[in-house]
Amino acid sequence: MKLIYYPGCTLKNQARNFDVSTISSMAKLDVEVEELARWNCCGTVHALGSDNIMNRVAPVTNLIRVKEAQASEFMTTCAMCYNTLKRANIDVKKRPDALATINEFLYQEETKYQGDVDVLHLLEFLRDRIGFDKLAEKVKKPLAGLRVACYYGCLLARPKEVAFDDVENPTIMEDLITALGATPVQFPLKTECCGAYHTVDKPEIIAERTDKIMGSAHEEQADLVVVSCPLCAFNLDFRQDDARRLNPDFYHLPVLYFTQLMALAFGCDDTALRFDLHHIDPRPTLAGRGLA
């Protein structure tokens, strides 16, 4: 099976651990991941104004690249990229006038977009195309004893048009974690906002959010938190020292991408894990569970 893959900018820079663990774990599932040729930044944020057609250009350009690859769908792992691409795709499918304007603006592109490409998130692909039962059969190192808090953040569940799970109480990551042999914990703040881009100009807000979210995971006796967004990963991992200064009782917890746990359970080598890129090193926690 071959799957067109849109990595996005951050996975080729600070979130290389997300990228390599995705490719390596999918290979264990007999899925050939083919990186989309000539992809560009998704635009990062979906513009809310319906008249802001320019902000749809970057996502549509990527949809054109998928068509050039002779594909009708593609997959991404970054929650922010997924949300931006999916919402832009929904928007231009509903608004032929906006799509015509974008195609006219992209007059140098030989291929015109007609609303005929589907945007998938990897979690959605794993559930609906692979199946978690089949995925469980590929596990070589069950993550037994590992207690995991699944953090969705904003962009996998909002707005409801892009969600592929229950928007109030998504469980798709918990189902994946269970298939890997670990134990998902009840996590009441799993769809709370991490503070997003306030990490640039208002780090004190991020420290408060990190303290609250990670504190909730610790209260549920989680060993670590898994995410699907590089910005969430940065805020919840690299801002833990700020949270500790805010709250001396703050307890450090590792933050991993869900694909890293997949790669670990599938028996991928250390180059697919890149734990060296984390601020809070997950290896001591994993070793405590006999997993590293």
C-alpha cells in the first residue's frame, strides 16, 4: 500500500522525531509512505474571514501537488497542518467562486484544483484503513504497564467539520494506545488549548496552561503525555521549566508523539525514536517500565 504524505514545515525541523517515527512505524504496517513532491507550507492557520481568499492559496497549492502525484487523497500527522488543509479544502469545495479565483491566481499551474482531493489525518487512516486490531498484530514490544494521557488539543476536534471523532470526548488516540498494549488514563483536559502561539509573546500564559494540563495528567498517574501537534509538544514539553517556576509543586512528565510509541511498540530502532530531541527525556520513564 502506498500513501502520499504531507509532512509540513515543523516535521522537517524541530519535530524530526515526529517525521522519522511516522515513516518508520508505517513501514512496519506495510505502508509505503511517499512524501509529497514540491509541497509548501500549509499556511499554518486557517483564516476565519470568508473573504480572505489569499489564505486559501497555500493549502490549495498542496492539493494541486497531490493531483500531480496522481492521487485523490493524502495524509498528514501534524494537527495544525491537518486542520488548516482540511478547513481550506472544505471551504473551497463549498465556494466555487473562491476556488475559481484561486485557480486564476495560480495561472502558472498546469493542473487546476476541482475539489477532488481528500485530506486525511494519520490517526484516521490507522483506524479506518488499517484497523486497530490489525495494528495490534504488528506489536513486537507491548507497552504493558505504561500509563498514557492522550492530549488532543484544539485542532483535532475543532471545528466539528474537521473532526473524525467525538468532538467532546475523542477516544481515537486512547484506542490506538490500547492496541499498543499501554493503558490510557482518564484525562479531563485532553481537548484544552495549550496556548498555541502565545508561547512567542506571552510565555507566562503557556506556563499557566502547561501547569494545568500536565498537572491534570500527573493527577491521573500518567507516565507520559502523547500529542499530535508540534506546537502542543513544544508548549507542554519545553515550557515545563517555566511551569515549575510558576508552581514549585509541578511534576515533570515526558511528552511524546503518538507515532513514537508506535515505533517503540513495533520494534523500530533508536533512529526512529529520536528521544534526544526532547526537553524532558522520556528514556528514564520508559526504562522504569522495562521499555528502554
